[in-house]
Amino acid sequence: MSRTTRARSARRFSVVAGVALAASIAFAAPASAHVEVESEGAAALAQNVTLNFSAESESDKAGITKLEVILPEGLLPSDIAFKKGPAGWKLTPTARGYAVSGPKAAVGGDVEYSVVVRQLPDAKSVAFKTLQTYSDGQVHRWIELEKPSSDGHGHGHGSPAPVLELKAAAPGAKPVSPTPTTEPTTAAPTTAAPSTPATEDGKAAEETAETSDSGSSPALPIIIGVVVIAALAGGVWWFKRRGTAGGA
């Protein structure tokens, strides 16, 4: 092969390689957008933990208006409190998690926000599936749970859900009470306690009544005896008076 031929082949290979590289970048660009969650030093059963979310835009025509999060097992909407986000954005609890929403972000602009979690679950990792809504009605679903490949890394494509890796729980860490309503429930027996003395008082009253009844019963024969004696005495007096009157 002549030097000229080899030079032409090299140029053709360079052109083909350049086109292939450009195509791979073009196809990889959409897949590079994603939603991430980070938290410094997050550990299982840690309390009052701040989670920082960032959602990248995939649209060159519309801005992000809402991010709806489906909470993992072990977390309830009441466990989440809004910390900060874009101007005018607010957090609203939903049946399966929460949503942060507000005025649309700039076209092509990313959205960052933070929430505080009352307590993280006792797990090695937690996934926060996210639905990303744009001002034109498009919804991108970051809900896939990536499975690690043989080399221990994810496949790197699709629509992965943001996942937060957790450190082991601190020694002595325990789950907090899910609701603050346990104290009134515990105190309920105290309210019912006064009924015991009332019952005892009732029994005492009954015993007193029985004692009074039994104490009055011996007086009845005495009264009857007095009446009988009085009647006899009256009869004797009447007969004596009659006899005296007849003799006269």
C-alpha cells in the first residue's frame, strides 16, 4: 500500500471516528440528566437530617414547575419538613409522599431544594422516586431502581430514581415514636382510677345500710311485747272496774 493510500485511509478513519463520537455524545446527553439526593453523613435512624435534592432540566422549551417524590418504606409525609427551595416554591404532602412546586424555573434551568427528615429508616439505602413536571405538561419519571452490574456499578442509563446511601446506625439509636399521641393513651388509665374508691364507697354504703337494718330488727319484738302488756293491763283494769260497779 502506497503512502498516499495509507494517508487517505487514515483521514477516512478519523472522519468516521469523529462522527461516531459526536453521535454517541448526542445520544448520551439526554441520559445524563437526572435527579440526585445528597446528605452529609446520613446514617440509618439518624434524626433531623437535611436532604439536598437537585433536578436537572431536559427541556429546551419549558421550565420545571413541580417535583413529586414517592417516599420509601419507613417514611411518612408527616416526617418531611420543607427547608429551602426556589423563590415561591412550597411543599405539599401527598398520599404517597410530598410535592415541591411553584413558579416555573428558567427554561433549561435546574431546580435545587432541601427538606428535613424527622428520622431516616433503618436501612442501607433509600430511594426517592421522583416525577418531574414541566410548564408544558411534560412529566419525566425518575423511578427506576438500577440493578448493579457484575462489576458492582449501575448500567448508567434509563431513568434512575435518586438513591441515598446510609451509614450504619449509631450505637444505641432507636426508632422514634411515629406519632405524639401515645402519651394521652398511656394516661387514660389514670382518669379511670377514681372509679375504684367510688366503688369502695358504694360497698361501704351498702354495708352501712345492712348494718342499720340488722340493728333495727330486734326492736320489733320489744315493741310488740309492750303493746301486748299494755293491752293485758288495760283488760284487767276494765274487768276490775266492771266488778266494782256490779257490787254497788
